[in-house]
Amino acid sequence: MVAISIVALVISAFALPFTIWAARAAARQAKAAQNQTEIQREQVAAAREQTQLQRDLAHEALQPYVWADIQPDMQQGTVMHVVVGNNGPTVARNVRVTFDPPLPTGQ
């Protein structure tokens, strides 16, 4: 019986460095898996942000683009016209032009 115990002890002692090596390798794999998970979380966050930006751009592209300009009258040099235009893909509704400060009244 003592011989079997000694053989088991020798085999266990021989296997101990391999067990330590396997444990360290498992710890490195676990750390690499944690790092990979963190990178994947960052990628998901970036993908969500990009999706939101694309949604915002698509929404803004559908909005009307209204502009106003002051142009001289080509027939009379003293008259100015306020020109309002819509260059967007949709029709602008309820457009109001205001002046700040207000235009002087002709008195």
C-alpha cells in the first residue's frame, strides 16, 4: 500500500506544474474574454449611436427647407422684393416672415 501511495504522490507531483500551467492559461483566456466582451459593448454602443444619427439625418432630409431673400426690382431700382422659397422635399405650411426690428412705416 505504501508503494501505491508513493507512486500516486510522484505522479501528482509530476502533474502539478501542468495543472498550474493550465490554470494560468485558463486565467489568460478569461481575461481575454472579458476584454473582448468590453470591446463588443463599445461596438454595440457605437452602432446604436450611428443608427440614431442615420435616423436623425433621414428625418432632417424630409423636412422642408424654407429660405427668404431680399431682391431688387429689376424694373424700378428703388423697390425691393422679399422672396420666400421652399427647396425641401416636402411642402412648408404656415410660413410667416417677420422682421426684427420691424420695417418702418411710410409716413
